[in-house]
Amino acid sequence: MKLKFPGEDHLYLQVAEGVEKMIGDDILRIGDKLPSVRMLSKEHGISMGTAFQAYYHLEGKGLIESRPKSGYYVRFNPRRFADLPQQIDPGPTPIEKVTNQDMVMEMISRMTSHEIMNFALASPSIELLPAAKLSKSVMHALRADQHHCLQYEHAQGNPELRKQIAKLSFNWGGKIKPEDVLITSGCMEAVVMALRAVTTAGDTVAVECPSYFGIYQVIESLGLKLIEIPTDPVTGIDLDGLEQAISKHSVAACLLVPNFSNPSGSCMPDDRKRKLVQLLTQKNVPLIEDDIYGEMYFGRQRPRTCKYFDTEGIVMYCSSLSKSLAPGYRVGWIIPGKHMARVSTIKMIHSISCATVTQQALAHFLSIGRYEYHLKNLRKALHTQCLRYTQAIMQYFPEDTRISRPQGGFVLWIELNKHINTYELCVEAMKHQISIAPGSIFSNNANYSHYMRIGYGKPWSDKVDKGLKTLGNLVKKMS
Amino acid sequence: MKLKFPGEDHLYLQVAEGVEKMIGDDILRIGDKLPSVRMLSKEHGISMGTAFQAYYHLEGKGLIESRPKSGYYVRFNPRRFADLPQQIDPGPTPIEKVTNQDMVMEMISRMTSHEIMNFALASPSIELLPAAKLSKSVMHALRADQHHCLQYEHAQGNPELRKQIAKLSFNWGGKIKPEDVLITSGCMEAVVMALRAVTTAGDTVAVECPSYFGIYQVIESLGLKLIEIPTDPVTGIDLDGLEQAISKHSVAACLLVPNFSNPSGSCMPDDRKRKLVQLLTQKNVPLIEDDIYGEMYFGRQRPRTCKYFDTEGIVMYCSSLSKSLAPGYRVGWIIPGKHMARVSTIKMIHSISCATVTQQALAHFLSIGRYEYHLKNLRKALHTQCLRYTQAIMQYFPEDTRISRPQGGFVLWIELNKHINTYELCVEAMKHQISIAPGSIFSNNANYSHYMRIGYGKPWSDKVDKGLKTLGNLVKKMS
């Protein structure tokens, strides 16, 4: 392994960011030749290696390209993004019957095939995950545990894993203790238990619009009503709208994805998170915070969580390792604040505990620092993929296509010409072995039938490129 | 490995059973000397080895004992069991509020300590489980799966595991196809999903009395009412009582443990199972059949299941590997009959899928025949432990103690003098580092305060002997 001096990691990034800024400011334009590597090295007083690294980084992001025997050229201007998708008002009335169930189930049944080019998923490609090292942690767990992982785990979850998860919360400034954490079978079980703990059938839950289709399904399956609150594609849920909803209707809980919401990609600025928590504390409404994408940020710093601003224990924080490390291990957690006792009871009654071996393996993986290391690589890869997919969509799709600009997570939220029905597009695309998630499944009330979600969890390849090109052509045909 | 000829396995058992019958019929009495091994071999025309094996088997069961330099003597007469515990009528009215919650939670919190002599559990000791071979199957799964078990498993469960579970149903005459099976996180999740699929809050569920405390907790947590049906300690639920309850009240589902019910140990005879299924089919009431103990039978043949008699798909069969193979793996299943679509949806919405690695490991373990082999040993061990514990309780407890005679499973159901409060006994026993399950937690309506449940999952040892002796002395003091 190469020795790394502190700050060296930063140097090439600093240089790359300088070049990126010049492209953004139109000082360097698309097609312009960049200074040679030797020149860059001289100008900045850096080694040739660092100069190369800076260009590799920009090339990875798709911003520049190397032309054989000629050097590096500007390829893409990240400031020249397509317009953002527009916000749609879902209307102010709670809904009792969720109607998009059938479409979702049909879509999911299609998604199972491994043959297809699957843009419908919001999760990482397996090749981005540290498979061999995780397997080693499993073997370590089997050897190290005196009961060979055969014993039931504590209902609240493996103590070492809870300690590691408490440590993870440092990343967003949290002061969480291991006893504040309860391990669940993925984030979805955490959300279900949170809802069960603070609602009963017939209650109303406030959600973002658009929201992840799984949230609508859970709410319906628990016999709850829902009210959708308009949500800005950049800054998240409309706080005034939420306040009005709470005043007018009896809202039993609020269920949000404040960081890199799915599908819109919005990330609530921290001061809005603070206001949200203040509002809900004042109104005595529990906030179920789904932070499953929080660690997959592209910027310099992890966004804070609502839990960070929670002084009274009203935030029930839910997350998992399914999107960032090991989907098939089914390990998530909840930090349920003042509702811990109720959540513990529900967990114990309904499934006793989660699998022992996966919990112990992940506890080991996290405790030796491998997770933080992996996350750094994953974030870079996802950022690159996000830009690459965006560029390709801008290139292949009609000009009036609007694309979200997520600063983290796995998905692009795309608005097409309003005459295009993305469910029909979905059916057409399937004939070409391509799957997408049609917009209609992300709301029950607002009309997102000309929207769609594209997941960029799969690393860039010719096959991905071809898939997006085909999709673009289908859209053009339907225009 | 030693070669085994077909039938050889039977020979020593045949001889042992002959001796056992003579003891039972009082032809051989307690203290009588048995024929020498040489004599036995000659008389039956069997090898010395087989004769030894027959005596070892009887010694393991605690029926005979070897005295140094003297030979084998009759030690215990299995026909001279204590009286059976009595049935208590819970009364005919559905109950809305389950009241024993606090006692259960308190008891469970006590059970977590590994230091104590734990008679409160209804599960096998880890030393009875094939730990090393299971670990090998985990490693095999990690190597064999192209995605290293990182991918989400099918929502319905790993196909190979479902195939193996379908094959397991041959044991009770079932004709189950892999697509009839859905994998769950243990049997409890299966039961919860079955209840969710066929009931809504406010509905009434019929259960045995006594029933496993977890069943009361689940029913309460789902906002359901319950009606307890009198249950015979040998033949199970009273069918007339059940029919009356269904006629008088609107019963949405019936939730039973027909094979080796917990705590009573009752096993419904097959013809009663048939009648039960006919009755429920006719009344259109779904039967949730918890068969978690079905494979742990002591007799020559596995008892049938209600599912076997189910022609219309009304039986929702639930089971798991948690009691027989790998508690910490959290793998169970449901065969939900005509309710499959609803159950599948609930599973997918609430937890997406179960952990991949544990499913694939168990699929491998079952597919190479290791489970059947392990079960044979486990059954023998449990039968022996059951007899040993029974004998010790008869020896150490007051004469009026009544003890169940389970033909399978993990627990003895014990009735003490009715002036004794087993919750107080439980508190006293805890001071001696011994835990038991007090009778009160196994019903909401009937008064089982002088009953208790003793688990015999731990192999016989001096420590177990001492624990039961201490317990007996405590009971005597309280008499």
C-alpha cells in the first residue's frame, strides 16, 4: 500500500476543484484544451502524479476527456444543468385509500429479472460493495462468538453493533448512546415499527409529495390515512404547508426523508431542519426521519439530521446499511427517542430479534474502520455516476427534459413533456429490457404521470449508455 | 464412518422397547436386576454390541442404571407417571384487554442473564445444535453465491430453501410446492403476518387455553380481541367449545399449536385435526397453525398437521428452524394457502425480504441431508431429557404435583397444590439463580397461578439436577 501524507488527499482535489470552477464560470468552455499535465504540475507546484490524479478525477466525473496523443479537453459544464423538475401541489385533503398499489406491485414484479438494464432501483450495484471483506467479517463472527451465532441476539440488537451505530452518529453531530439504538431488519422495519408505536388505524400521517412508494404502501397496510405536503425539489417539505395541515387535521405523525429524498433528491438545509423540529415539538407531533441516504452525500460534509436538533425526543430516526453496504444482510436501526419502550416491545413481540450472524459480522466490519473507508469510495463513485447519467440524459432526451440535481443518494427525478405518460414509457422500455420507475407511483394525489425516476447505482458502462440512449429515443418518439 | 445395514438401527430399539414394555407392565419392577449383556445377546440372537446399545438407550432415558461390577437395574417405571395437570375453563367471553403483559415483560427481562439455570425457556440448548456444520454451510453460501449474499433475496424467500421446506412437508404427508412457501423471520413473524392477512383491529381470534404468552402479546399488539377455548392436556382444543364460540361470536381466525402445544404439551390426534379443519372450513374461519414443535416428536412417527387435512386452503401453516436448528438465524416460513397473495404483499411492504446469507446457508444444510440426520439425534436427546426431568420432579417435588406427559417439544406443564402461587415461586427461585415460567402468563382468563412451565431443552447434568432439587425444596417450603 502507498503511504499517504496528511493533506495529500486534498491536494489533487483542490486542483481539480479549481479547474471545475473555471469550467463552471465559463472561463474554460466545452471543447477547450486544458493545460498539459506537465504544465499543471509546474503551475501549481505539485508532482506530476498529483496533476494526473486531478485530471483522472475530473475525467471520472465526466467533466473532461482525454483525446489520444492530444491531451485533455473540457467535455461538460456542470453549471449548464437542465432545469429542475417542478413542484406539484397535492391538495390539502387527507386520503384514505392509496390507489397506486397495483402499479407498484406490477413494477416490482418486473424488477426481479436480473437480465434487464434496471434503472428502476434506488440502490447500489453489488460491484460497488466490499463483498470479500464482508464475507471475512461473517467468518470472523462465526469463529469469535462462543455460540457460533446460533443464540438469539438481544431483542434490542447486538451491543457492539449498537455501539458502532452510536459512533456513526458523530458524522452528523449526534450524541447517541448504544442504549438509544434498536436494531431492525432494514430501514423499512424501522419505519413500520415507528408508525406502529405512535399511530393506530385511522390516524393521519403527513408525508412529502413526492414520496417513496414504499411509504404509501406501509401507510395503507397499517390502515392509516395520509396527507401529502408540497415539497420543493431542492429544499424539501414546505413548512408552512405542513403547519397548516397540522392545524386543520389531526396529524398523528410526520414521515420524511430530509436528506436526499427519494425520488426528488431534495436535501433540507440545516436551518429548515431546525425549524421543522421546533414546529413538530411545539405541536407534539412525532417525526419519523428516514435517513437511509444520509451517508451518501457528494459534498464536503454530511448533512445534519433532524435528530440532531431534537431536544425532546420526538424524532424517531430510522436508517440502515442496506443502501450503503449490505442490502441482503437486512440490518437497519431506529433511534426512537422517547418512544423507545414502546418500540422495544413491538420488536420483541413481532420478531423477537434480528439474525445474529449478520449483526455480529457488521459490528466487526464497522469496528475495524472498514465502513468509513468504503463510504469514501462509494460517495466518489456515486457522484461520478450521478454526473455521467445526468449528462447522458441531457444528451439523449428532448430539450424540455427537466432533471433534478441531487447532492447525494441514488436517483434522478426527471420531468418530461407533460403529454408523455411515463407508465406507457415504462411498458415500452420493458420491451427493450429496460426498467424505469414511473412518476405516478410516487404520489397518490399529485399528477406525476409525466415524471420518472432513474437510479444511477450502476457504474457507468457502454451498456448503461446504450440503455439511456434507447430510453431517450423512446421519449422522443412519444413526444 | 461405520457402515449401517438397513434395519440395524431398528434392532437395538426393538430390544429396548421390549424391556421398556416389561418395565411398564410391572413384569420388571424398580430395583430388579436385568439380564446381563451376554444373556441378552444370547436370548435375542443379537450381537453383544447391539445388546449394549439397547441398554445404553434405556440408561439414557433414565429407565435403567448400571451399578459398577453388578450389572443393570431397573430405575424408573414410565407408566408410574404423576397425574396430569387439570384443564381449566377460561369462560366463554371474548376479552379485549390482555392483562398479563407486565408479568411477561418482567420475566423476559430476567431471562436474558446467561448465568442462571434457565428452566423458563422453551428452546434447545446450543450444545444440542450442529454449530460447526452450520458455520460450514454459511461459508459455503458466501462462496457459492455470485453476489456473496449481498443482494436482496426474493421477497418470497430463497428458491432453494423453499424447495427444501416443501420437501420437509413430506414428513407429515404434505404435498407442498416451493411456490406455496414464503420465508419469514422466524415463526413469530409468520404468525403476525397470518393474523394481519386475515384480521383487522377489533376482530376476535380463538386460541387454546393455556397458550404461549407470545400469542397473547401479538393479539393485543394488533388490537385484536381473543376468546380462549378450553383445551385438554392430552388431546388439545375442545372442538365443541370452539364450535360454540364460533356460533356465538364472530371469530375472524383460530390460532392453534396442534402438535406439542406450548405449555400443555398436548398433541391433537389426527382424526381430531381432520374434524377441526372440517369445522373451520364449513364456518369459513382461517386456521393459523403454529407447528414449530412438530418435528420434535418422541414417537415412531411425526404427527400429521392440520394443513394435511386442508382441502380448501384455509390453513395458514407456520413454522421455523428456530427451535430445531438455528435460533439466531431467524428463519421461519408460512404456507398460507389461499391467502398467499395478501401475505406476500405484507411481507414485501413491511420488511422487503429476510437476510440472504442465513437463507442460503440453511438451504445448503437441508439440501445435503444434514437436517434430517440432526433431527434424529435431537429427538432422542429431547426424549431422554424429558424423562429425566420428569423423574427428578417426581422425586423432588411434593406428591400432589401433577406433570404433563408431552410426546414431543421442549416443556413440562406442572400443576402444584393450588395454595402455591408460582409467580411468588418464580421470585424466590430467582434468588437461587433459577428461572421458571409462572403459569399465569399462559392465559388471560383462566387461573393458572399454581401452574408452571419447565423447559427441558438443557441436557441432563448435576447442575440441572441440583436446580430441580432446589426448586422442589422451595415448593415444599411454600406448601
